[in-house]
Amino acid sequence: MRKQKKSKHVHQKNEHLLGTSLIVLGIVLLGFWGLHKFFYIRSLTLSLQHTLQLSSNASPVSHPSSIRIGSLINAPIAPAGYVNGSWLISEKAANHVTKSASPGEKGNIIIYAHNRAALFGSLNQVQKGEEIIIQTKEGKEHSYNVVEIVTVAPTNTTLLLPTQFEMLTLYTCTGFLDSMRLVVRATPITKDR
């Protein structure tokens, strides 16, 4: 009888210890996730700031208003700018970097968004050769063919540099705790539809 009580007491103590350990582990993981997000936002801000200082300030032909990639992505696009030391990022739309080129213009057209289902969450399913359609505020559609899909470190911003020809660059987070960046690049199929 005494052995059963002792065994039950040890079992309860082990369950309590396991529960406490899981709670502590959860708190530690949340802490790491929070630190990761802080440093991610800081590195993205610094990376884009450095890269975009190199781009031209030419006035855009037409700002993009939406993006479609087959049945994978259909999202609005909002302009993004540098305000009070940070790059803006919409919770409800993809973002067109206003200092980058615009559809129909020579240069690198940079559009980035959160890795969420309603935005660029399906970007990792895009294949080479797929068509991307960007619609402008005036209703004009520009078609692009996916030519490159790469995963890079957040500090690797070479694919965001200005180009001498029209290039569409889509950019989002990927990997464990969003530690990497997924970049999809596409070239024009036709200038407009």
C-alpha cells in the first residue's frame, strides 16, 4: 500500500515537472520568436534602405494596384515608402516599393508582402514559366513570365538592386521562423494587354 502511494506521488510529481517544463519551453520559444521578429524587421529595414538608396528616383509610369498568379495569389498592392526610419508593410496588401520601377518601365519592380495565405503565402508554390499579371491603377495589365526562384539570406539584397531592363521581383519571408527570403523574378511577356 505504501509503495502504491509513493509510486502515485512520484508519478504526480513527474507530471507536474513535465507540465512546468513544457510551459517554460513555450515561454522560451515565444521569446526567441519575438527576438527573431525584432531582428528580422530591423535587418529588412536596413537591407531595403541600403538597396533602395541606389535606385533611381524617376517618377513611375503607373503604380501597380493588384497581382495575380493563377489560382495561387490574388492580392491588392499598396505603395510602400520609408517613414520615420521604417519601411511600411501592409497587413492587407502586397507592397510596391515606390522608389523601384513600375510596370512598363525599365528597372526592377519590387513587390513584397507578408508570408500569409491572403498575400504571398503561396509564393513558394509558384513554378518557372508561370504567368504573373500586374494590374495598374488605370486598369492596364502587364504580364510577366517567372524566370528565377531563389531562397536567400535576409542580408542578401543583390536581387533587389536596380536593373537596366524591366524585371519584376517578388519578395517574402520563408523558412524556419521566417529566417530566409523567397525571391521570385519574372520578365515581361508583353508590355500591356
